[in-house]
Amino acid sequence: MAWDTSTRRQRLPSNWPELRRQTKQRARGICEWVSNGIRCTRQGSECDHRNQGDNHALSNLQWLGTEHHWAKTKQENAARNTRNAALKRKPNEQHPGRIT
């Protein structure tokens, strides 16, 4: 998501800096990305919403490194694009010249 065209920043709560700090503190600064049951051991740098939307509860926030934040965002965008493509697809229609 491009920040220059997004309204995301304006939708963050006024206590966002405190939520970021608490998320980082809970993670002890370490990236919380988990793959195949193994947690990343590198330093994190970004606060991320586990589930998309405007749920800013601490339980929905995680501390990620830039690499994993980008990977998650890329995955979410691909899923969104797939859903949008499916919505735009026309239903299967029989050719009007076909005799049944």
C-alpha cells in the first residue's frame, strides 16, 4: 500500500506511538514473524496489524522486521487482487448462437 494515496495514517488512533512502543516492548524488539512454527530471531522495526482493518487492539498488533512486513503485505495484496479479479469475472454464459 502506498502511503501517499492511503488514508491509513489518518485512521490511526491518537495513542498510536504508545501502542507501537508497547508492541515493541512485548516482543523485546525481536521480529514476531513465525514460519513453520519457528519464530524469527532478528530485530524488528515495524508495528503491523495481524489482521487487516482498523482493529488497533494490542492483541491484533505484532512487531515485524521490514523483510517480513513486506512479505506479509505482498501476500495480503495478492489475495486481495485475486478476490477482486474473481468479482470482476463474468459468469459463464452459453454462447448465444449455440443450440441446446
